[in-house]
Amino acid sequence: MKMLRFRTSSIRSLNQEVQCSIRLLDDSEISCNIQRDTKGQFLLDHVCNHYSLLEKDYFGIRYVDPEKQRHWLEPNKCIVKQMKSHPPYTMCFRVKFYPHEPMKIKEELTRYLLYLQLKRDIFHGRLLCSFSDAAYLGAFIVQAELGDYDLDEHPEDYITEFKLFPKQTQKLEKKIVEIHKNELRGQCPAVAELNLLQRAHSLETYGVDPHPCKQVLGSFQPSGGALMASSSWPGHSVISQDFTGSTAFLGFTATGFVVFQGNKRIHLLKWSDVSKLKFEGKTFYVIGIQKEVSKMRTLYSSVFHPNVLSYQTQIIPMFKLSSNHPLKT
């Protein structure tokens, strides 16, 4: 008589540990082992416990899939089921929700972590700003890192050692030195970091996360009042080009949906003016209202990888509603 053997591989696989590495905002790393049924909240709690961080709600864990697309780890779902790559996993601890008024943050540690995130945003070109704002942001970082300017310790080209901006010109470095030398003396690191938060949060691109794309020629006829965007990661922004060739991008902020050209906002659809949100396939529609007819602007964008469905971002004119329309403007 033959004995029946039942496979227990599925049970063993649940007990197998998976290694995760999490890159922190200062580029250091911490590691931990998880079970295959461990949920995303465990990793966020693990990092917050590492920092002894109390204000957890601003932060999240982000990862990059094999298609080079970024995703936020969902806290209530199993980590292994969310990942599209094989272990060991590498993820990043980042600010997910930028506080509308960072000056009101209670914990100094939370403010410091937001400062580190903004440093990254500046370096990677996400926090777009004018030359003057860039010079002050750079000077606050230098003051926080080096303290007061000292002629004996700081040679003429000391700013060059700091990689602050993606395109750091000599003109900008000279202006940063001037501000650091003449205007910030006496500021301790905590005050300089706080001044950076105050300056950065007033910028229109604060908390907006753009990514590059290419232009696709086409046309669109206005109808109804919809803003349409296709994105594999909602909550981020899509850089595009309009027909003038100027770089533009769409972003989702605490105020609403915004479109920028360069560092200037050219369109704003406030959350209070949004009447409907819907998905059709991989296209995300925002149906909004506006008091006046605006000039039509059509933006197209696409992601890097050819196998991923192209983005299409179209800004369609919003028409003035008739007096009997139930929605308020």
C-alpha cells in the first residue's frame, strides 16, 4: 500500500523570510526581514521606530518596479504581492504628504526629515523656482551644513563641493556665497533648516513630483469641461510639452490640479471646482467647472518604457455654466 504525500511547499513558503533594504532620506540604509504575508505598514512602522518618529502620517515607503515606474507601498496589502521584482527588495522612505503649513509641525525631527526631502527635491529638479529663490534655498542648505562663513575655512570655490541643483551655474554659486557670507551669519542649523521650509513651501511647485516625457503631435476638440490625464501613479505629475515647444507639467497638489510652464503656473483647477473624477481603462478624468472660457491647451506626454501605455494629458476649456446649473462656481 502506497502512502500519500501531501506537498507543504506553500506552507514553507509562507514561513520563508524575505530581506528588505530601506534607503532613508540621508541615503543611509536599514535592513529587516519580513514574512511573505507581511503587510506594508510593518515596514513604515519599522523605519519610524528606527527614528523614534511620532508624526508618521506624512511619510511612506516607495519602490521602483522593473519598468522604472515608482509606486507607493500600500500599508494594508502584503508586501510580496505588491512587488513586481524578485527579492531581496530595495525601497525608499520618503515624504508622501507634504504639510500645507510646515511651520506648524510639532516635532523637530519631522521638520528635519522634511528638510532632507526638500533637499532631494531641489537636487533632482522637482522644486522649480526662480533664480533668486534658488540662491536663498542653496544658501540655507550651506548654512545648515557648514555654519557661518569663515574666510580661513572656506576657500573661494567651496560652494562647488555642494551638489545642490541639477544645473548649478557659477552665477548661482556666486549668489549663494554672497547670501551665505552676508545675510545668514548667526543662524544655527535648525533655524537655517526652518527658513528653507518657510521659503520652499511658498513655491507653487512645493510637493509636486514631475517626471520627463516627450511630445506627441495631435489635436483635440473642446467639449464639456474635463481635464484628462493617464498615469500609472496617481498623485504625481506629468511633464509635457505644448505646441509652442515650451516645457510644461501637470501636478496634483493640496490646492488642486495645476499646470506649469517653467516655474510659472499657467492653469489651476481647485478641488472645490472639481465636480467628478472617473477612470476609463488607464485614463483618469477630472471633470471640472470654471467661471470663464479659457484658451484651449493640449498637452501630451509618455513614459520612458515602450511597453507601458503612453500618458495623454489634455487640458480642455471650462465653459461658463448657465444660471440653472446645479453646481456652484
